[in-house]
Amino acid sequence: VGVKALFLMLEKHGIRCEVLRLTGNMITNEGVRWISKYLTCSSQPMASELILTRNRITGEGMKWLLGNLVMHPAYPIWINDTKRFLPLWIKAENVKLKGKAGYQVFSSACSTLSCSVCLCEDNGAVQCGPRQCVNVGCCDELKHNCVAHISFVEATEDSEPLPAPSPHARLIFAAPGRGKPKALPSGIESAVREEPRLLYE
């Protein structure tokens, strides 16, 4: 009830939080739904950092959060200073999202949602943070599909790599599928266009 009341109030008054810190509040997957609703209630991003450590969020809650971010045009976040799109910084360490099980949650989510997440890469002297991303796929001014920095999960040696960031509109401009022109019937060399007909009522 507390989470619902808080985020309904923030949404009602259009309050934006640069850092949304909700550590140790016993938040469950139901609470994540209200957080997701708040983060996507405006055409602009409502937060740049989301801290959810020491709560009761499971993999299903994280998938719900990512699903909402993927479908909202404000994420990844456009940064005017750097002219780059920046993934939302998320910290949500807890027992249910640790180790290989936690990695599998994000691997499954990225595959299902056709998105990507950055596991906070280290590029020499520079590393990912709440204000920058050093992932090669996120270092272009074109919008990509990497919606979140996940700073609490690490890949294991035997795990499959997560999908690399790709252009946000990749699926829109993919090769034609069901909508491509059908092949001509046998014995027909070229199609003949009929005269246009207009119906008046």
C-alpha cells in the first residue's frame, strides 16, 4: 500500500526523481508494477537511477520492469550534454537475483523483449556508471535498444553472452515477411494492374 500511495502521488504531481532510492523497503513484484507505471507515466524519463537493493523482487518483477522500459520511448534516456542515449541505471541486489539464476533472468528477458542490457563494462580506465556507458553499441548518437545498466549481475564462464545493443528500429526495417508481394501464378510472366475503381456511397 505504501509503494502504491507514494508513486500515485509522484505521478499525480509530475515529480521527477533523478535518483530513486528504495533500498530495504520489502518491495515485492506488486510494488515493481507501481514503480514501472511511474517510470513510464510521462513522455520524459522520470528517473536516471533506480536503486532497489535488499527487497523481495524476483525475476518476474525484473522482467516486468524491463518490459515497461522497452515499450516506452523515453528509454534509453537522451542526454543533451553528451548527445548520447543512456540506459537507466538499476541496482537490485537480493538473494533471488544472484549468480547464474539472476543472469538467466536477464538473458531470457532480452530474448523475449528483443532488447539489450549492459552489465557495466570496463573499457580500460573508463567504466560504465550512472552518467555514462562505455559499451560500444551504446556509444553512438543513434537510438539503441539497450534500456538498462544492470550493475549487480555478472556473466559466468559457461553462460551465453547477452544480445549486443542494436538499433532501436531494427525490427521495423527488417526484411519483409508476411507483407512481401506474393509470387505470380504459374504461366503468368508479368502482373497487369487493373484500372482503379472508386466506390461512392
